[in-house]
Amino acid sequence: MKKGLVIIVLCIVLIASACNKSAMDGSVSVDSVPIYDVGSLTPVEPVPTHDNGSLTIVKTVPTPPEPIPTEPLAVFEMSDDLFDFTIKIDGDVLKLPLQLDVLRSYGWESNIDLVGTLLPRDTFSASLSHRGYVFVRDDKFITIHLANMSDELRYLKDSTFFAIDTTWTNVTIELPRGIQVGSSRDDVIAAFGEPDDIFERGTHDTLTFRKDWESVVNLRIDNESDHVIYINIENKVQIESDLISNKALIHDEVTDREKNYVPPTSLGNDFTSFHVEIAGDLYHIPAPVSAFLDNGWEFEDKPPEGLPAYRELTGVSLVKDGKRIDADLFNLSDDVLLIERCFVVGIGSYIWDSHMSIVLPGGVTLGTSEDELQELFGDLLKVDELTSSRHHHYSPDRYATIPIRIFLSVNIEGEFEGQITRITISNIEF
């Protein structure tokens, strides 16, 4: 018994001596088990830190991967209506938009860190869309578009799958009535009727079927074979029942940006200034919502009480003296803002109905002739030819994610032939 006790004491002394020597000469001995960063499965070396001769080694705990569901979380039926946004992907019927975990329940997975990757609040907005995520299942792959459609910071695993196209995919993507890559132009027209727009590009035409500006289907038709060579479908409809969560604090303080806004003193002749005149008042877009309200404009329909950070609210109508304009609102701050504290980043008006005329620099307005427009600003504008109208537009980068553009539509035939019938302006300045 005494001999065993002596052996134990000697072992303790030897271990203490070895540890003291390591601390004295700076050498570190750690076990060979890999240490992982939180939210990562990549081994990293432990970093020892010394404090007055003592040694502290901090080990992080790996985040285990989430289990893949064993059966689909939701089951959908294929619709004959294109605007129900049902699609068949590699034989499975889905309905856009849907939560990413529903897609994953069908066995689609990605090598990106779904648990550790954060998306800012509302990456669904025009300025922060996240596109091009590749998901695989066995030897198949698809490229999908994801967004954080909430007013909170979320992980990628909680994002929304709202769009897909046939670029970078090796599976069959089928629309209602069996339309897919390889279908003929006649098949498409028979299935869905005449498109809302046809964009002609020499080698191909793009047929656009639009439910609204946020929900569209594009089919590219090769002009030589007259068959579909590309499909894009996207439905930017918010899944959440409420735009603002019940826990969100809505800020109603005047922001510095709103406080520092100064309207222009003249319209000027710089077409790219984003100065506009509406009902005799001058604005620079983006302009505070409060600037419009102070000038007598009102919301035609009650909008949401607040808007999340970096969220765009489109299709808002402002009315004054029996006239109206269409407006897109944007929260340019980091907080959930009262709608009156947000900015008007886009405006639009048409020559018909009760729309108010918008005047641009140089006096360009609804009803201005195409010849006069070309004479004033033809060198600045690009022109797209459609079936019934020509679109004259200015944009520093027409493919930019952030919409900065001036868009004018001219009727080719019929009523108002040769005149500007639609003006829209978009400018988000961060």
C-alpha cells in the first residue's frame, strides 16, 4: 500500500516538473486531435497564449452538419398555369419561392457552409441579391438563386429559393404544359399565349411572360432552330406572412441622410442628374418620402408601418389632386424604419389614366416626340426594339445589380405613335 502511494506521488512530481519545464522554455505540447473553427470543418492549429508564464490553449468546438431530411418537407402538384410558378426539376415538382430546407429535403446539397454563412437583412432587394449557388444530388447539379427575405440577419440555410435558370445545370427543368429546353416556339405560344415582350437579339429572341415586375418567366428562342435554348423563372414573392416581424423595433427618428437632403433649385439640362419636376416641385432621386408628403402627396393605399434595413418596397402609389405616380421606396439605413423615414428611389408615370406627368432635364416629358428626344439626348441613350414600342434608356451599367437608370418607352404604332408614353427613373445611392 505504501509502495503504491509512493509511486503515485513520484508520478505527480514528474508530471508537474515536465509541465513547469515546458512553460519555462516556451515549448508547447498538445494532443494531436485536430481543432476546428466554429461553423467550419477545416482543421486549424491551436494558438497558445502566455500570461505571466502561464499557458492557456483555447479549443473551439466544431459545428456538426445538419442532418438531411429523410423525406420531402412539402409535396407539390404541377399546375397548368405558368404564373403558379410550379416547376419540375429532375422529375420533382416544386413551387417557387420556397424555403431552402424544402429543396434540401429532396436530397439537394451544396459544399458551401449553409450553417456558418450569414446573409444580411433582405438580400432579396435589388442591391443585395445572392445568385449562382450550386446544389448537387448524386451526379446532377443545378444553379439556384437565394435571398434572405426577412428583416433579420439569417444564415444561408434559412434563405429562400426564388429563382432558377438552365445555365450551369445538367438536369431537365420543365415548366407547366411540358415546356422545356428543346420545345418549339409554336409549343410555347400554344401553351402560354403571346408573350408580354419579345426582345430581339439577332441570333435569338427572348420571350418574356410577366405576372408583374417581380415575377417573370423568360424563354430564349434560337432563331435558326426556332426552339427553346434557355429558361429563366423567378418569383420574388415574400414567403413570410408579415413584412415586419412582431419583435422588430421600428425607428421613427429623422436620419442624417434625410436631414441633409436638399432639393435641386433648377431642373437643368443634365439628363443624368436624376433631377425631376413633379407637379411643379423639384426632387433629386432618391428623395425622402417626407419631401413628397410635405408637398401634398399621400399614399393611395396604406403601406406597411415600417420597412426593414435595405429592403425595397415596390408598386406604391402616391396621389395628389386626382393625379398619381408610382413609387419604389427603400430603407437606406441599418435599422427598421418608419415608412415616412424611407426614401423614394424610383418613380414612374404613364401617359394614360390619371398619371401625373414627370418632367426630366431638357423638358422631356410624357408626350414628347421621339425625334425631339433623340435630338436632345440621343447620344446618351441605348435603344431596344420591341413588338409595339421602342425603349430608350440610360444606365451607367445596364447589367448592374443596383438599378440606376432612366427609362422611356415610345409607342411604335397606334395611339400616341412616336411619343413618349412611359417614364421610369431608378436610383439607389448608398
